[in-house]
Amino acid sequence: MSYPKNLSVVVPVFNEEQRISKALKICQGFKKRFPGWEFILVNDGSTDGTLELLKETKFKIVSYRKNQGKGYALKQGVAKASQSLILICDVDFSTPLSEITLLSPFVKKGAEVVIGSRRVQGAKVIKHQTRLREWLGTQFTNLSKLWLGLKVSDVTCGFKLFKKKEAKQLFKLSHIKRWGYDAEILFLAKKLGYQVMDVAVSWKNDERTKVSMGKDIVRSLVDLGLIRWYNLTNQY
């Protein structure tokens, strides 16, 4: 396995007091192995003890008082990233950080964006979501393809690798603050002519997800409409 020497890992967190200790141990282990890596933890307005736990580490911390959403958090984290490659991933590491070795070779081959996918040949879902959640995720990807012209297999997998320059441009242009950010970033990548690659990864569902079956699904659908509106009104 070939790990990149220089990597910024951006992890958004919100009220993760119960899970953050495990995540920090994982980050610390990789930082020890790869001194050229930096970890950027974005505290998205947590109201529990998350921020206090983050302050005990030596990682880069970005924090603000009011919860804004995952898209906003990642935008702040990417802005602070300094390494040549930028990985965004979830605090539960549902896709193990070691899977970066599957994505990074495609950057060397010329891709500007490489996304982990649970829906291409070779992907391994160790623990599934409920059938309803999986169905809704599939339908969101299908709608993203239909409404935005995307040609990817898995819009919502949180494991995505970018070249630094391209990541900063994409997130600087972005408007979507919450769960629809994935579709917006991939739409912008298509609009700017970046090469986007799907790569099979392993993934394990964590039932403590912050995604709400009700309001967040509705918001995501609204976000798809907003992305089209922003594009039509030349806001990108």
C-alpha cells in the first residue's frame, strides 16, 4: 500500500462527545506514522463537551458557536488546509482512513477529485444501513444525476480526495451549508471540467449518524433545486 506523504484530513464534528475519543486515537495513530499529514477538526457549533476534548489535542481546530451544517464545516476546514492533497471524511471513519491508498493512485494518474463509492464493483459494505436509508440514498444519487447531470455512482459517501488547488476553488464557490453539499461539490467539479473518479471502498454504517430521516432529507432535495438555481443565476 502506498500512502501519500502529504495530506490534509478534514473532519467535521457536531456534538460528538461520545465518539470523538475513538476518532482522535485513530488520527493520532496516523499522525505518528505520517508526520507530513495534518488533521483539521471542525467543531460545527457543538453544545456538549466536544470542543473541550478537541482542545486537548495538538491538531488544528476550527470552531464557531452556531451549528451551520456539514457543508459549511467542510468549507471552513478546507480553507485552512495546507497540504497538497485534501481528504474529507466522517468522524466515525465509516470508510477506514487506510482506504486513502485506494484513492491516491488516481490523483497521480490525473484526476482532480476521487470519491469513495459503495456502489461500484469491488465495494464492500460491512454493515448496511436500514433498507429505507439505503433506498433514500440511492434515490438522492439518482436525482442528482438527473437534475445536475452527474455521472458518479455514489454522491453521498463522505470519503472524498481532492488536489489542494481544486478543493479550495470548489469549496470557495460552494453555497450549500448542509447535507446537499456533496451534490454541489460534484456539480461544480463537472462545471469546471475536473476529472472525477469513482473508487470502490469498504464502508460500515454507524447507527449514531446525525442525519435525520425527516428534515435533512427534505433539505437535501431543496438543496438540489438551489444548486440549479445558483447555476442558472450565475452565482457560481
